Amino acid sequence: MSIHRLLVAKVVAETHDAHSIEFEVPAELASSFTYKPGQFLTLRVPSERTGSVARCYSLCSAPHDDGPLRVAVKRTADGYASNWLCDNATPGMEIDVLVPAGIFTPKSVDVDMLLFAGGSGVTPILSILRTVLETGSGSVTLIYANRDAQSVIFASALAELTRTYPDRLAVIHWLESVQGLPSAANLATLAAPYVDREVFVCGPGPFMDAVSEAMTGLGKGRREVHIEKFRSLPRNPFEVEAAQEEAEERAAIAEAEDLPVAVAPAPADDGGTVTVELDGKTTELAWPAEKKLLDVMLAAGIEAPYSCREGACSACACRLVDGEVELAHNEVLDQEDLDDGLILACQSMRRSAAVHITYE
């Protein structure tokens, strides 16, 4: 796994309960931290109780900037990591970070879009919105729900973008303090004039459910509505990596001292293969039966993206081009995603002699 320690370059209080954090990426790591609008970073947050916790935060910076990576963190009532970052992140601090990942990204920036954001869900939406306006030709309408006017993250940035692109960007604010909670009916009314557009949605669960209901009522198919799904990581990938390194070190010491080492039986090799397209390279690997795809790639030295290794995030998602696989566990891809060829490398078991996957 590609764990890198990045320097915090800047911290900005965007609202009373939300901060943006900029990370400086050294030149030698620039290729590792290329990303698409809508992707996220996984951060390691120190904890006296558990050593650390891992949390995913969407990038609000835009790839074409070639500037610092920036995420936004909003406090939640019982959120240890969000509160720690808002209280403790300062310029000059170093934080362990996984490389960008996620599938909440547009395929084209030249199509018209309808974007929904609730609270801090505006973070990936801002990245998508800026990329479309500044590098593409599409027009954008953003429906943005918040508790009150003081809770609107990136209010000044959105106002400036509206002034810069008056014919291509419209921002519709919904304030709970004024209008109450947005219902599916409310959202459908606002969205109706833009129903022919591609839709991206990010925010709290109830908000995304309301948007989904509204879009269904307007006749939008699931493949036209892209929903960002974050779930708590069941395992801390940073601590898992440390435990694996410790086990490898113990095994090396035992081998050097000629001590017995417990070795798990290797999966049966039945001649199966996988062709992997990643970072512009195509590689063919042997894929032994009953071994997971991610493990095959990592063992071969391919730096495939991943985070939780439990099928609960989309960091390892790739597309099945040919062949058949079975997912041992899946909490993040719905049936439409699966029908579209998306799979989770960390949970994929080969079910045909040859498989072809791509991350492109």
C-alpha cells in the first residue's frame, strides 16, 4: 500500500465548524498523487486509545490547478477524527495519507450537470464543478442544502464562480433555518428544469435518500444518478499495513536464525490469469484459484489502489473488461454499478480461466 507522509501547508476555517486542509506534495510524489475530480484521500489521525484511526475525506481542490491537495473536514458531534483535525491540524504538521481513490468522478466535463450537495458533501462537488467550468464546456446547476447561512462551506468561492461563469453556473441554496428540511418533493421541484442532465449527489444519508427519491420520481435512471457513499472503515489500513510489516520482519528474523515459520498453504494454481491495465501499463499475471485479485497484484509489485480491504469503500474499484469474478463481500457497489462492470479488487475471486480488468 502506498502510504506517504505529507506536510500540512495551510489550514483555513471555512465556517465555524469546518476547516479546509492543504497538503504539500513533493515533486517526487507528484505522479502518485494525480487524481480525478470527486476522489478522496484517506488520512491517518493519531489516537491515544487505538494508535490511530483512518478516515476518508474528499478533495475539494481541482486536478488542473497543479496546486496543493485540499480536503475539507466538518466537525460531527461524535466524530473523533473530524474534531481532532479541526482542533489540531496546523501548518508544518505531517500526516500519513493514502493516494487518491474513489469512483465518484464524471466521465466527461463537456456535458451539462445537476449537482446536489448537503453540508460537507459540497467538498467533492466543488472539485467536479470547478473542473467542468474551468476545463470543459458543460453547464452546471448546484442545489446546495445547509442548516443556515453560516454553515455554507465555500460560500465565497461559489459566489465568485457564479460571477465568473454567469451563463454556465447556477447555485440554488436551500437553508433549513428558513425553508425547513428539504423533502423529495421540494428537491424534485427544484430539479425538474434540469432533469435531462447527469446527476451527482453527496451529503448526509437522509439528504441523499431524498434526492434519489426525487430523481426516481422525475424518471431518472440509476445510471444517470451518481451517489457518493462513505462508510466507516471496518479496519484501519494504516495499522493493518504496520502489522503486516511486523509479521514480515519476524519471518525474516526467523528465517535468518533457522527457526520454524508457520506458512499458510498456497492457493492451488490452475493456470488462471489476469490482465491488468493501470497507469498506462498492461500486465498479465498468474491468478491462483481462491486468491483475491488485490493480493495477486500487490504480490507482483503492482501498486493498485486500496484502503479498507473489506469491501466497504470504493478505493480499490476497477472495471471488469472480460471474464468472470465473484465478490466475497460488497457494501459499496449497488447492482447498477455491478451491471456497469465495476468490481472491488480486494474482494474479487476469479471464476473464469482468464480475466481482464482496467483502472483507466
